[in-house]
Amino acid sequence: MGMLKEFKAFAMKGNVVDMAVGIVIGAAFGKIVTSVVNDIIMPPIGLLVGGVNFSELQVVLKEAVGETAAVTINYGNFIQVLIDFIIIAFAIFMVVKAMNAAKKKEATAPAAPPAPSKEEVLLAEIRDLLKNK
């Protein structure tokens, strides 16, 4: 039972739960970016370069023989995945940049000066009394 309690304590820590939420949102964001690239960005680019479907671009290393599939290098698919990566990396960069700017603002906020100690208050009173004489 000790290991189960230890795992529960670990899993319920704030950082682990935040990380899990981030992973789920990141996966969903990745699917959205993939759809944007495959369905919105690449078709017009393919049309501009002569009606090319990038997902079908490949170099055949060995033709298909009978039931054996062809051996190919699918560089068109690689181009699409590369564009996905660039978009996701840029989005993450912008989020990190915004978080760093927010932390920088928070760190540069001036802190209120500490209240004077009893000795300082007494010394200030003595100074003021001596000034008034």
C-alpha cells in the first residue's frame, strides 16, 4: 500500500497535473496545425507549383514486384511535417516569449520599502526633538 500512496501523492502534485494538461493541449494543437498545413496551406502551394500534391511526392528506390510493395523516399510528406514543426515551434516560441516578458515585468515591480525598526523610529524622534530646540 505504501507505493500506491506514494504514487498518488506524486500524481496529485500541481506540476504533474499541469504537465499532463499541457501534453493533452499540445497534442490537440499539433493535430490542428497538421490539418491547417495539409488542408489549407499545402493545396495552394501545390497549385502554384503546377498542381502538385506534396503528400504524393516521392523517389522510388525499388519498384513494386508482385505483392512486395515499392521502396520509396516520401520527401513530400517530409516537407509537410517540416512545415508543421516550424509552425508549432514558432507558436511555442511566442508563448515562451510572452511568459518571459510577464515574469520580467513581475520581477521589476518595485517592492515597498520595509517599515523602520523601533530603533530607527526612536532615533528619528530624537533627531526631530534636537532640531526643534
